[in-house]
Amino acid sequence: MENSKIINKIVAMQPELMSFAFKLTANQDSANDLVQDSILKALNNTQKFIRQENFKGWMYTIMRNLFINNYRRSVRELNFLDSNFTDYAQIQVAKDDDKFEETYDLKLLYRIINKLPDDTKQPFMMFVSGLKYKEIAEKMDLPIGTIKSRLHFARKKLQKDLRDFS
């Protein structure tokens, strides 16, 4: 399919892409970014589009994959559970008056998570960093059922301890 036809199809499909992106992200700005990234990826990969009859499916797949990859990246980057929360970082966050309560909440969250038993805390931290049950089980050399029960225990304990956490 030539480039001008693909561009016309993308432009015609933009409202549908926006609707799908909003369903994925539940945020207007994030949805706009996702639509933009999807369109750019589609334009950069027009040579890979073979089936002319399923253009809509191709676009939705691009968007869904971008969303999943962005989500996984954000989970990896979110290292708020990192035990190396340094004094310098605490001071930098505390400098901003609006961030004071967030710093306090973060410290409380660290304390509660660090109270988990090591055999429960380790798979929980791995799960939060984006690993799947099977990957955690392989890395810890444990049955997948054991990992699931430890994660269940960690969630229940955190729910109980964070009941009053706002």
C-alpha cells in the first residue's frame, strides 16, 4: 500500500484510535501521547504492513503493544521500593513543601514493606518490578504455587498494615 493511502487511513481512523487509547490509559494526555506514538510507529513501519484488509487490527496491535511496553518500562523505572532511598534523596524531596507529606508517606511505606519476612518480601519486590510469577519462581528456584501464596500473603499483610494509609 502506498504511503498516501496509509496516511489517509490513519487520519480517518484517528477518532477510533483516540477512543481505544483512552480506554487503555484512562487519561486524556496519556491517550494523546499514545495515539501520537502509534501513528509514528505505523508510519515508520509501513513496509511491514502486508494485509490490506485488516488495517484497523494492525493499528490496534501497534497501540496495544506500545501501551504494554510503556507500562512495563514505567514499572521498572518506578523504584520507590528501592531500599537505597538515600538521605540526599530524602532532603531533596523534603525541600519542596508540597512534597513533605509524600516523603513522610514514602518513609512509612518503606517501613511497612521492610517489615515483611524476607521470604515474602523478595518475591513481592520482584513482582512489583515487573516480573511474572513464572520468572520469579525460576529465579528463586521455587514452585509457582509457592510464589503465588507468598505474594498473596504479602498483599494481605500490606492491605492490613496500610488500611489507614492515605
